[in-house]
Amino acid sequence: MSTTFKTAATKTADVDGTPFVYREIGPTGGIPVVLLHHLTATLDDWDPRIVDGLAAHHHVVAFDNRGVGGSGGTTPTTVADMARDAVAFIEKLGFAQVDLFGFSLGGFIAQVIAESNPNLVRKLVLTGTAPAGGEGVANVGAVLQDAFAKAGETNTHPKQHLFFTPSRPGLTAAAEFLARLQERTEGLDKPVSNETIQAQITAIVGWQEADPSGLAAITQPTFIANGDRDIMVPTINSFELARRLPNAQLSIFPDAGHGGIFQYHEIFVKQVLDFLR
Amino acid sequence: MSTTFKTAATKTADVDGTPFVYREIGPTGGIPVVLLHHLTATLDDWDPRIVDGLAAHHHVVAFDNRGVGGSGGTTPTTVADMARDAVAFIEKLGFAQVDLFGFSLGGFIAQVIAESNPNLVRKLVLTGTAPAGGEGVANVGAVLQDAFAKAGETNTHPKQHLFFTPSRPGLTAAAEFLARLQERTEGLDKPVSNETIQAQITAIVGWQEADPSGLAAITQPTFIANGDRDIMVPTINSFELARRLPNAQLSIFPDAGHGGIFQYHEIFVKQVLDFLR
């Protein structure tokens, strides 16, 4: 198996007749860490420093959920269906228990899996995410549009506006993160389709209407992290999540947005490795 | 100098004619970490695991502020005056720059010092504390009374009720913390007087009326920590502090109260050592 995410082969698993693409690195045999991606993301959107950092001690598996990037099928329009697809993929790979690391939409999915399949999940890492009913979550369409407009006007990447603060350290962190995403030059994933993005936004808007009371039953140790000024999934939601989950630790990074874990990837990796130990 | 807080000698500094008692351990020569104590606390109320943990890498100085425990003089009734007294003590010891570690009321004082004497402060550690105007801070008198009543009825220590959650892990952590405070058996500090407690409560109530806008000017790196269900200084204040301070990192511990840093002293010491490095 490759020792870096940059050069990890893209593999395919047949999940009930649908091909799901994934990449895996790190030592096998322990509890794998399964990554659940964000809105618009494919395999190529994970920060290689975070994946490599975790893979120094864990078997790490990233995959595209149904309909996303190189995976087949049609992206469902609810978080619950996305969670079912993710569980089917995890079971297809033969894992009896996993640690889930969900970012943003992936964090919604991780929460649903922990509720619906508690025995499948050992620990949870929830970043840039929110409980069901979370404040401001349903604005994501408008926030996306605004960022795309800004990016177009200034000839910059939308992620700079969506994931980072406009301060000097924020802009530097954005440039470094975007450069890291360019490190892989071969065997790239397919980008998401507009249909997938629409379906994901529908699922996210639906999350705002869902009921967070089930969180009280999630007893798995949980590590929550975010930047202190997230405009996609407002930071207050991380706090609310930590208050609702019985066994959650929270870490909030300064002068950082939705991509706070990318900006502070060194500290974050250290925190997660400590937490998973 | 003693290598453990348990056996550290209690020394006295003459601060403008008033004797201030203090204890210090750890390697000298670097930036010292000065501890600012909580309501009712004396030198004997610091968790020896935290002081020893920090002193493995830092010169750590704990002291009783004016009128508290073995220190002379009368406890002032404002946080601003307490901050002036603390600065006078720090200058008396000849420190040109320090890291401040304030717990609860001590965290209020640390914020005022960082605002009034920015060059004196390199980094801030603020635990179980709140910005000026913080939610629920002025209820401290009622919360204290309630805890003392519960403690009397159940023949338990008030700190069990004030600092820890009533869950099984919370009760275990309370018992372990209270046992650690008993480790030192010689050269104990004098307890605080009722007059001191009254003056401190007056200062805390005044803090609720004070203006938090100056926090935006505190550019020092700050590490904020608390339990997720603090009944003395409600946890929401830690979040609010992190949002207002330009350069703050936040850590919230699960199933933990005002004494969350004592309950999670191993993780907390590690986090603070990383932060101060």
C-alpha cells in the first residue's frame, strides 16, 4: 500500500452493484479511520497532510459516497440515505468497527451512522459540522453563491473565501492548502457533477429541519474541531454539538474558518492522534 | 528550589510594604508562568499535578493576591485593583515578561493585565473564566450558597458540587482532586477570611457590569479551557471569550464542570505545554 496519500492508488469497491472509489494508506490490522467528505468534495479534496499525519499510526480510508466524483450511482438527497450508503461501503470493505472522521456534510453523516449503527463506530471526529437543526446550516446555498461570485471577481479559488478568513494568516493558509491539494498530479478523481451538488445542498437544508435529540444517545468518545469564524457551518454549532454529545471534547482554532483544521493541520493531527490513541 | 509543588517553600515578597506569599518551582531563566487564583483559593488550592506538570518545563509562580490567605493587606473589591496588585507583585519579583495562567476570577484579572500592561504578558491561559459582562457570572453568590448547603446536607466538600459534575466520573474526579489537595501536609497557607470572600464576590459581580470590548486589542496568543457544564462561570463564556479574542484557542472537556482542567489534568497539561512552547 502507498505510504502517502499523494500516490495512493484509487481503488474500486462494488457496493450492491455500484462502484465506489476509495484510497487507503497506513498500517492495516487496527481499527480503520474512515473519512466522510464535504459538499462538492472528492478524493482529491482531503488535505494530504492530515491524511498522511493520521496514517502514520492508523489505517485511513477515504472514499467517494454514492454519485460523488468517480463513484457510480446517483447522490441521494438526504443525510440518512448518504449514511446508509456509507455503511454499505464500510461493510463491503469488511470492517467490523471503524473510527469515523466527518468534515461538514460528512460530519452530519457520521452522526447519523453513530446513531443508527452504534456498534460499527468506536470513536468520532467531527469537524466543521453541526447537530441536526444547527444554526445557519440551511444558508449554505447562498454562502456558496456569494463565494463563487467573489472568487470570479477576484480570480481566486472559492475555497479561499469559504474555508479561510480574509486576514493575512488566513490568506497564507488558503494558498498553502490549495497548493497541497495540487500535489497529486496523476490518477485524479472525477469532479462532482452539478446534480450531485444540488442533491447535497438539498440534504444539508433538510439537516436543518432534522431532530438533534438522538445525539444524547451517542456515547462514543467524540473529538470536535473547527475554526472560530466558520461562515459555512457557523462555529456556534461546534459548541452546541459538544454540549449535546455526552462524551465530546472540543477544539476551536483562532482566526480560522470552515477550513480551520487545514490551517492548523499540525496541531489538529496531533490532537486527533492523541484522541484516537 | 523544590522540584514539587507539594514541598515548595512558602516565600514572602514585600510589595509596597505589604507581604505577599508565594511559591515557585521549575527551571528559572525563561519566561515564568504566573498563576492567578480563583475565588476563595489560596496557595493550597492549586492542583499539584498541574503545577508540577507545567514546572517540568517552566518556572511556575503561584501567589496569594492582596488580602488573600497568608498575604497581608485588604482584598480590593474590583478586578481592576486586583490586577494592579498582581502587576505590582510580578514587578517586585523582577519579571520583565510573564505568561499568565488565570483560573476563574484569576482569568478576569489576567484579561485586565493583558489590556493594561500588554508588554508584561507574552501568552495567556484562561480557564473556567469569562469576558467582562459574561452570562451568569453575577450569580456566583447564589451558586456558592447552594453548593455549601448541598455539601452540609451530604457531608461532602463544596468543591465537589462547584467544580465537578454529579456523574460517576465527575464524582471520582472530585475525590481524586480533593485528595491531591491534601498531599501537602506541612507549611500550609492561611485560609481566606470571610471579608476576602465578600470582597471577591463584589469584584465578580462588578465584572458582569464591565465592558468586554477591550478584548479585541489583546493580541497575545491565548489558550482557553473549561468543562462543558460549568455552573460557576457558565461554559458559554469560554466560547464567547474565544470569539472576542483575536488569537485564542479553545478546549472544552466532556462531562466536566468548573474544575474541568483538574479532572482532565493530564490532557490539559499537555495542551498548555504545547501552547507555551
